[in-house]
Amino acid sequence: MGEERLAGDWWVDARCTNCDVARQLAPDLIGEADGRSVVLRQPRDQAEIRSLHAAAYACHTRSVHPPDGRLDAALDPFPMALDDTVHLCGHNSRQTAGANSYLLCRPDGTVMMVDTPRWSTSLAARYEKLGPVTDVLLTHRDHAAHGRRYADRFGARLWIHEGDLDAAPDADRVLRGTDPVEIADGVVAHPLPGHTRGSVLYLADGRYCFSGDSFYWSRTTADLEVVESVTWYSIEELAASLARTAGRLRFEWVLPGHGDRRRLPADEMAERLRRLAERTRLLRPRPIDFTAVRW
């Protein structure tokens, strides 16, 4: 569809990388065609206009455009509350391939950032309004961009696993091995080598699973999936990690870097994760293929 559009319409330009973020935020309005996002139909009411603004403000290539080409700053929804504890940062970064990042609010009024949005002093100030940010938790090397800058701005500790330490060699806290580690009250780091050597997921309060790129919710399959076609380190290691870890995890929300989010009852999520571990055990290495991701 290129950049063909009608005057007065919302549209998506050809810089789109098919990262799925816009479709997550406006699923009834933005779809996929020919390996990129396209506007399926124009908004019918103010709520749908707000959804398209959310998609536009999250898009890392700034490819989603309103009719007059100018977004309404008053309709920037980020940080966007997913519930009373977790906020979506939005403003995804080109340097993390458009990955989602999150803010985790703690009972004592402090906040943790999980992975990073694009760097901006104004965004940092906006995120700080939720409370003092004490920690920046990196799930793996692909999402390490801006981690040091945000940590320094907040006066926060920067976390990464030793397997990906070269991506953040100045990290303040380094996770080691594969055993789970409680890094704060109610927050446990589970090393999960597979997508990268140093991949980690963070489990909070028995409710929230920040899974990085280890697994995600697929709207295509309506299930938890691994990104088997974009596993940089080892699909066999990822299978072993899931087999070792799945039984220890209890959560309602899956909150990935790439791929969609989903909330389900904890028992159902546990069963889906168990079945994912079984399916992943049968997978074998394959060439990297971004077009094969089942968003």
C-alpha cells in the first residue's frame, strides 16, 4: 500500500518496521498488510482518536500520522496505567527495535523501570511524577539502550545479567547464574537464557511477569508464544530455561518487550506457560526471520 492515503485520513508511512506496537494500542483501527501496519478504518469517536494518538506516541519510527500531520500533545497518554501498579512507558525507542517498557509502582511509593523508552529529559520528568525511581531493570542486551542515562537521571540502580553485561558494562547490579534472586521486596529476577545469553524475566507480587523477549501473548494464536524465529542465542537453552522455571512462576499479567500484553487468571496462565514449555522443547534452531513472528 506504500504511502497512499486520502486527504483527511490517518495513515501509516513506509518507515514502519512491523513491530506491532501500534496494533497493540489500536487493534480495531490498525492492522497488518504486506509486512507493515496500515490504518484499517478511520476513527468514529473521541475514544478511537485517543487510541490512535496512543499508537502514534508509542511508535518508534513516528510512522502513524493524523490527518493534518500534527499530533495533539494533550492526547499523549503516557505513562499509561494498565492497572493501579503498572504503567506502560510508551515513546518506544529505535535503539531497542521499538520494545515496550514499563513502570512498576511499589507499595512504599517508589517506582522501578523495566527496560527503557527513548531517552528524553522531559519524559524522565514525566515518569518521575509517579514516584522516585530506584531501579532500572534490563531484561536483556537488546533493550539496554538508554539504561544508564535513565538510571543516572533518577539516581537509580541499573540491573543486567552477566550474560549480557557487555551491553551495559557500567551496570550497578549484576545478576549471575540461573537461580532466582529477590532483588526487592516482592520482586524476583529469574535468569532465563535463550533469547540472549543473559535474558532475565522479573516477577512482581505474584501478579506481574515482565518477560522481556523470552515469551509474549500472541493475538494470532491467542496464547503464550516464544519468538522462535528471532532467538539470538539458543532455542534449546530457552526450552531448558522454561522447563526449569515455568513451575516456579505465578502471575496474572504477561508484560513483554515485544509482542502483546495479556491478563488472565493465575491458574490459566500457569497452565498456558506449562504447555508453552512443552512446545518449546520440540523446537529446533532456525534462521532468523522477522517476518515469521506470529503477533
